[in-house]
Amino acid sequence: MYSFEGDFRQKPEQALGGASRKVYRDDLLKKSALRRQTREEYRRQQLAALRINACVRGFLSRLHQARELRREFDAASRVPGDLGTLLRSLTFFYNADLDGQRLVWLSQLVLSRKEHVASQVEDPVWRLRIRNLLALNTLALAREGHPTGPSLRVLEVFGSPETYASGGRISGDSATALCPWLQQLWLHLAQRCHFYPQLRRLLATRVPDPGPKEEGTPQASTPMAQALVDILLQPLNSSVAGGSEGDWYRCKILESLLAGLLGDCPQVVRLVLPVLESRWPVPGEPFLRAVLSLPPSAWLLQALVRLSSPREPLFLPAVAHLTPCLGRKGTLVSAGGDMEDGDFGEMLDSKDSNGQMGQEQTLVEEVLEDALARLDSPETVSVLVEGAGQPHNMQPLCQLGWALLLMRPMALHECRLLYTLAFMPSFLRRLWQALCDARAPSLFTPGGTPLLQLLSSGVCPPGDVASGFACQLSLFCSLLAHLLPTLHDTEFYESQTVGDP
């Protein structure tokens, strides 16, 4: 019989490794990465939504809590209550647009009970409350429509050590510990609350500009200007700035004062600086160190020559540090340009830009002329000439002289300092010797290569020494050119004294 051993139909083939279609490795990796990216994006969206919801809920919760605290504050203000509770709650809900009157009322209440507040100064909690109250009043000083009287009075009373020392409320040890706290208090107000920029805005808006000074006519100062000067000098009083950290504190507070107060404000230039000149309580070294730590500006140069003595050891280096502003006469260079709470120029945006720029240019020229006139006075020049023999004064004196030459074409004939140095043979000899001794590091010469040799070979000196060497060489050439026409032939050719010009 016929037999069939084959298969009537083809059996399905089962792939034990997965799908029968072939998937490339790169496509599989791309799909996995895409799915992973989709999951990450979804998680980021969920996390962002949670954060936004949390921020909104927190904001609404704080608004609700602030309303409740305001309601409690208003209820407590109607009846005599605990002053500490009022001071604590105001800090939590204070809003400058809504709570200005509450701050004024609380400041007046604290002033009326200053004996009670001063008696609690040894308590750290009360120290924090006093600091917060003074910080709020400082930030509110320049707000439009805010009464400045209570704020200034609070700063004057609770920033003074006499308030806490009167009546014998604190012992000797406590008085010693009080000085560092007052220093921390004023540094907090100056650095965190922008105390001096606020006073500058207040001067610009509340004190009239007296105009340029005329010969023989004294500039009248208003009571408001006198009060502001008293306030800005209070952190520098000896009763506050004493102690073991006095020099460091003076330097820091002076940096804040110079950076925040000086600038294109006519009231500061024409009213405040003359008063500060007659009442300046700070020794020279901390002030000069503060000047050296700030960028050069015309305002800083005027403050330096007005508030410091040329006999200070750091006076000439400080003047040399500020000489770059002499090469930019007529340009506005402000030391307070980095204020975090808004630029001072925002207050004057409504003025005509051309007229404002012309006023600033005129004020800068007035400031520079005043600074140069004081630098060129006989007393200052005599002190600088006396110090010209010191080796460490050579470089800053050359920087100052070269800056004066760049600023004025006829400076050699007009500046007393320059034509005095031109007719000093000893200074010229020392300057020439310094030029001959100036060397640049070299791999082939053990002591370095003389810079004059590099120049004669047409090689530019290295950048780290080129600037100082250029000032010395340029000043020497200018002074010698001014001196040469005055020499007689016998002096030039027949002098037997070695080193005579």
C-alpha cells in the first residue's frame, strides 16, 4: 500500500528569542533613550508643578498670616501692651507699602519708652529687636511720603552708646561688651540696609542745592543737612569705634561711607564735605586704607585731599591710586555705582538727559579743580617734595606727576609740584638712577635685563613693569626738557661735580 511519511502542512516556526522581525541595536537604544527622556520630562513637569503649588500656597499662607498679625497688632496698639510683642510681630508682617504708618507709630512709642528699651539691651532677643527696628527705619528713609523725623530720631537715639549708659543701667563689663554690638549694628545698617546711599538720596531730595561756591560768600547749611551730617558721623564716634577691633571697624564703615555717600550729588560736594572737613573724627590710616580698597573716582580724590593730611605715610600711595580719574576729566566716575538697591540715577530719570549730563560734567570739573587746587597748595607741595627723597615715594610721585601732565598741556608751567621737581637736581638724579636700575626678568642675564637696554633695542618691556616704568621715564623726559633751557653752557659742559645736571 502506498505510504506517505511527509507533512501535509508546514509547521509554524516559533522563535524562542523574541519577535521574528529583526531589530537593529541602534534603533533599540534610541527607543529606550526616548522612553527614558519622556519619563524624565514627565517627572520634571510634576516636580515643577509641585514647587509652583508649594510657592503659591506658601505665599497665600503668608498673606493670611500677615493679615492676622496686622489685626492683632492693631488690636494691641489700642491699649497699652507688651512692647516686645509689638516689635516682634512688626518684623514678620512688615510691608513698606502697607505698614509705613505702623512703623512710624511704633518708632514714636519706642522713643517715648526708650529707658525701658535701653534697660533690656543685655538681652540678645532685645538686641535683635532693636536692630530690626533700626533696619526698617533705615530702609524707609528715602521712601516718598514717609516722615523722616521719627526714623532719624530712632537711629540717633538707639545707635548711640549714651542712651544705654545714661542712668547707670549697665555696668563696666557690659559697657565694654556693648561697643562690639554697636559696631555690628552699624555695620549691618551700612552693608545690608544701605544706610549711606539712603542718606545720599535723602540729601538729594530734601536739601536744596546751594550752587557753586562764590568767592567771599559762605554757603549756608540747612538744619536738615546738619542733622544728616550728625547721623552719618555717628558710626565714627570714638565711643562707638573704640575697642580692640576699632581699626578694622573704621576701615569697613569708611568703605561703606565713601562708596555709598560720594557721587554726583551737589549737596554732598558743596555742603556735606565742607562740614566733614571741619568735624572729621577718623585717624588718617584707616581712612587711607579704605580709599585704597575702592575704585578711583573724582569724588574720592576730592574727599581724600579734604579729609586727610599729606603727612600721612599712605597719602601719596592713595593719591597715586586715584590718578586714573585725572586722565578722564569731564567724565562721570562714581564710587557708588554698585548699589544693590537701585541706582541713584533712577531718581532723576524725569529730567532732560542732555541737561542732566551737562550738569554732571560741570560738577565733575568743579570737583577735579577743587582737588587739584588743594594738591597744588604750597603746604601740600612742600610735604610731597620733602617726601620725594624716600625710595618708596618715587613711584607714586611719578604716577601723580605724569597724570598731571596728561591732564593739562601746560602743567609744567602751572603746577607748583611739577616745576618744583624740575628744578630739584637731587630728585632728577634719583629718578635717573631708578630708571637705570629698572630691570626685567631674563633667562639669560642673572640680574635681569635693564629696561633702558630693551627700549634701545626696540623691545617692549613686560606688561607687569611697563606701566610704572613708562610713568617714570615720561616724567623724567618732561622735567629734563623743562630744565635744559635754563642751564648755562658752563653748567652743562664744564661742571666738575659728578652727577650734576
